[in-house]
Amino acid sequence: MTRLVVTLESNEPLTAMEVNIPPSQGVTFDRNVYGVYPVKPGNVALSAFSYNSNGEPTGMQPRGSMTWKVDLTEGHVNTLRLEANCHGSAGEQWNSVMIAAPVEPDISKTVW
């Protein structure tokens, strides 16, 4: 399993966060996990949101992390570019916050 993990490094909490994967990078969200926006059959999932243990939208606490399962195609990028839209507790909003994430092999797939 390959995962995307986003950690909030700010000292201020967020009330909501949406993450978007721009197309043509060879990385998409798994369609069948919490936090992924539903897509029509045949379409790829490129948007997800921060969620709680029931799969409902929620915020993030400082140094908290959010994890989604992602699918990789052959020839995927080595560094994934993401855009995040974030909402603060005082009504602030940050759109198109750029995130760069290295795509690393999943060592848990190693067979001993």
C-alpha cells in the first residue's frame, strides 16, 4: 500500500483542509477510502479532505497528520505536487497552498 501523509507544521489548528492532486502525475487517491471525494465510475480521484475516525470532514491539530491511500501508475513522478485549501479557526482561508511530497517506494512490500 502506498500512502500520502500530510502533516500540519503550523502552531495553529485548521478547521478544514482539502488536498488536490493536479492531473498527469501518475498518482491518484484510492477511490474507496475515507476522505476521498466520490467520483463517477471510470474517473480518477484527485481530491480528498481531512477526516475523522467516522470518515466525516474535520480539521487538523498542529503537528497532526492526515493519511490517504494512493494509487501509482508506472512512470509516476518522483516528487508529487499537491495543492491544499485550508481553513483556520478565525475564518482565515488559504487557497492553493503548494506542497511537494517525495514519492518513495513502500518498504512494507518487501518479501523476506
